Amino acid sequence: MTDTEERAKTSSEDGKRLFTPAGKPKRRPDAIADLMKDFIRSQGLQPGDRLPQERDLMDRFKAAKGTVREAMKALETQGLIFTRSGPGGGAFVAAPSARHAMELLSTHFFFNPPTLSNIYAIRKALEPEVAASLSGRVSAQQLALLERTIRLYDHPPVDPDEQYRQRVAELDFHSQLAQFCPNPLLGFLCGLMHNLLRDLPLARQIYADPAPSSREEGLSYQYRLMAALKDGRTEDARAIAAEHMAFAEAYMLARAGTIG
């Protein structure tokens, strides 16, 4: 194996690594980025607050200009800071958005996307817990939002474009539940699964497939789930969500078999 091939292999393996092993030093810019995060926390800085000037950061972290700039660029990519040029410009603390985090994580799977089975394995495990956590806790406003979403697909589509929009709206229903979830980590993980489905080429093909869909069955599950949530029937909500996920997986895999 040539040096170039060895470096490419090492880079590929590093790209798949989920953590930095103990004892392996971080790149200097990455270490500076971590120190910047510690600084933001320790100083109690909030979104919109100004960060120290570049020279001050160089002195504070004993780092070269290029290292500090690379660290700041990493934090900007992560959505933790933003920069503004011109009078009054500089670097400021940003409010990281869930959407930005979803986009970054989805990009991680760009060249090696998960399978439908991968995604539904997670959905089957987590979404019943989302439903259980919301039992008796959804507000009238949240229920109204879910009902408005359902109205987008509670009727037969008039054309393929509407059919596709309806299928995506069915997924939006579950994303809304994830957003309402009182456990933000649980909700975020479910939302990530939904975004991966939206981006998955095979799922898009299924959503665009003119063959009869599972719309009526899906609606039945969703109406039953909303009733259980409203009434505070926790175990019913968990069971209905579990049945719905098992049904959705079976449908998607069956359609994938006909398309593939």
C-alpha cells in the first residue's frame, strides 16, 4: 500500500470514528475550539454576546492566528458562533438551531446512508416512548396543530404532486410529536430519523410511487393516538405508536421490494 493510500485509509477510518480515543491528542484547532466552548460557558455568554478580539484569543490560548481562525471557523460551522464584518463587527455567540444540527448529522450519512430497516429499528424503539411521554400533556394548541397537519392528507390526492406532499406531511405529524416531547434528546433523535427518511432516495421514490398508499391505515393510527394522548392513556399511546411503527416499516419495506 502506498503512503497516499495509507493516508486515505486512515482518514476514512477517522471519519467513521464516533469518539476521540483516550490518549490520542486532538488537533490544536480542535482543542482551541473546546477551550472556546469552556470560555463561553464559564463567562455565562448568551446568544448575541460579543467574543474577545482575535488578538485577545491568541494571547489567552497561546495560539497562532491561523490556529485561532481555524478553531473559530469550526465553531461557526457548528452553529455556535457567527461573525459580522464592518463597523461594530466581530465574532458573536450564536443560538445553535435544531435544524442546523439535523443538517450536519444528515450530511454525515451522505455517502453511506442508513437503510429503511436501520431507521425503523430506531423509530420502533423510540417513538412509542415519545407517545408515552406526551400522554395527558399535549395542549389544546398542540392538538390543533396536529389536526391541521392531518387535514393535509385526510383525503385522496388529486395528482402525484399532492400525493408526495401528503406522504411527507404524514411524516411531519410524527416530527411535531417529537418536537413536543418533554425529553429534548429523545425528541431530537426521533426528528433525526424523520429527516434521514426525508433525505433517503429510496423513501422519496416510495413517497412518489403512484401505487395505493397506506394513508387510511396511517390516519386510523394517528387518530387513535391523538385520542389516547388527549385522554392521558399512557399505555394505550405507547402501544398504538408501536403498532403504527411496525405497520409503517412493513409497508415501506414491501414498497421498496417492488421498486427495487
